[in-house]
Amino acid sequence: MDSQRWWAGIIRAITSGLGLYGLFALLLTGFAVAILPSKLSEAAQLTVLAWTGVGGLLLIIGSFIILWRNPRHLADQVALQQSQIDAIKETLESPLFADKVLDIVRSEIGQEDQNDEHTL
């Protein structure tokens, strides 16, 4: 059970925006540790590290472009969900809803009492 929570935490961290950047930083560091002591020439090592850095910059710039164009859309979605939650809470807390539920329960209890009388 604990291992499932551990994996769920890792997946949650990867799917969050900041977690994605952290994952890329870990991969870049891992690449640096793996490439620098390798038997590649120094020029090949620098080329691999440079392309990795360019990929990281493209990831950061691309995510900023995507979020720069539609941050309002994300806020609208959160506001819509909050308004739906508020509407449900208002419905559940209204006295008319409570009265309707009581009427339904009373009618069900009345039907059960009638069924019990017919079986006797």
C-alpha cells in the first residue's frame, strides 16, 4: 500500500508543471553525470549537453507560450467548477429540498406500511 502511495506521489509530481521542470532538471543532471566521465571526445560531450540544454529551453519557452495565451481559460474553468459546487451546496441546504426529501421518505414509508398490511 505504501509503495502505491509512493508511485502516486511520483506521478502527481511529474504531471504538475513544476514537477515537470524538476524532472527535466534531474534528467539534465543525470545526463551530465553520465556523459562527462564517458569515453566520448570532449566536443561530443559538449554537443550532447548543448542539445539537452536546448531541449530544456524549448520546453520552458513552449510552456510559457501556451500558458501566456490562455491563462484566463484556466481561471474560467476553476470559476465554473466553483460556481457549480456553490449551486449544489445551495440546493442541498435549501428548505425546499429538505421538505421534498421528507415527502419522498414519508411516501416510501407509507407504501411499505400498506404492503405490510396486505401481507398479513
